[in-house]
Amino acid sequence: MRARILPIAACVLLAVFAYDGVIRLLLIGLIRLPKLPAELTVLTSILALFSLTHAWYSLGGRLTLVFFGLSAAISWVYEQVGVATGLVFGAYHYTDYLGPKLAQVPFLIPLAWFMMIYPSYVIANLAIHRRATGTPAGVGALLRLAAVSAVVMTVWDLVVDPILSGPSARAWIWENGGAYFGIPIQNYVGWLLTTFTVYLCYRAVEQRVAAAPLGPVGAAMAALAVAAYGLMLVSDLLSGVAPAGVAVIGPLVMGPPLLIAAWRLWRLRPERRGAVDETPIRRRRRFSP
């Protein structure tokens, strides 16, 4: 039953995000469509639920919980240390725009990290390994996939940070400004460090714990995660508050991972187009205490 319900749920969640984050914005001026309440919080939660649902189907419940738990814990720790000390991302603090906080970090932030960490994981896998999920054996493969995943994730912040820290939202404030639309370059070093840590820890587990997908992770299912990454780019650019330069930078930095992942899906051998991940990478031990 779950093998049917989860892909449907993932499609519905992505469709809702596409409606409010893209379609409704494209039609402004032509037709007035209703929008979701508490739009940013709800859209973030919807895409985070999409990532959880897609991962649960593609990886199984055990690895999904590990992935989400590591992502939430590591991102919150780095964010909290960053806000308290300025050592990770630069000197900044959160306003009340994103809602209630745990210590100095909004609860929404760990959700927002996983919201894009998972689609970025799928895209990096397709680009480097030609598979939607999994980490091959060996330190080299572990470091390579963790690094590429971190870059795919970090380039998104080149788009979203100028929007949410800009004058229209002020979700967080950079104390001393910076060279990139008022954002310090250190912020992106911090993003690379944070995301690399998440991917390194998760992929190290993934090398040892066999995934338990609920069904074949075919090209269509993998394409949903790629589409989520692309829809986030389009939604950010349609927000109406992105600096003009971001409209050029966004496609330049997020477009290549999207195109490579899409090409990998398109170039699958015909007999394997419906089975991106059906063959195990290698025989791995299932987790044991």
C-alpha cells in the first residue's frame, strides 16, 4: 500500500508547491488565484514533506530518519554556533520573520535545510554516479559525492539568501554586510562546511546500511526530486523581491546541476529507464547494533 501512496503523496505535495510557488505567480496580472496562508512557512513545510516522502519511498524509513535526523541536528548546531559566535557563516542574527526559535535559530530552519538537502543529494548522485540514490564503497567515492552534493546545495543559497536577508523580508540580518548583495563570502564557506558535514555523515552510514526502497526508483520518481530543485529556483526568481543580478546568477549556478541530472535521466539505456536504482551498488551489511 505504501509503495503506491508515497509516490502519489510526493506528486501532490510537489503540485501544491508548484501551484503556489510558481503557477500562481506566473498568472499574476491575468487572473487572481488564492494563495496559501503563512505562505513561506507553509511552502517550506510542503517541500520538506515532499523530500521526506520521496526519501521514505526511495531509501526506506530507516535511512530517511537517519538522513533527516543528521540534517536537522547538524544544521541546527552550525546555525546556533554561527549566530552565537559569527565563526561559521559570519556575524548575523535571525529576526522574528521565520517564527518561533529553538535558542537563537527558528524551528523552520532545519526543515528548510532538509527541504533542499535531499533533492541536492539526488541530483549529485545522478550527475556523478548515474543513480538517484546510494553511495558506492570507498573513501574516494564518499568524499567525492559528499563534496559535489555540498556544492549543488550551496549554490541555491546564492539565490535564496539575497531574497530572505534583503530589505523585503529581513528574515536574518548580516551585522557587517558583505560583498555579495550585502552577504559576506564567509557565509558560503559556512554553507559548504555545513552541507559537506551532513552529506559525509549520512553517506558514511549509507555505505554500511542497505537501503530498503518501497519500490523501483525509476526515472520518473527520480525526476520528481530534480523538478523540486528546479521549481525552487523558479519560485525564488518569481518572488518579485530578488535583486536583478540574482535573475542571471540563479540559472547560471543552479542550471548546470539541473541540466546534467536531466541528461543522465534522459540517457539511461531504454531497458533501464524504469529502473534507475534496481541493481544494488554492492552487497552491504544491514545495520546491526
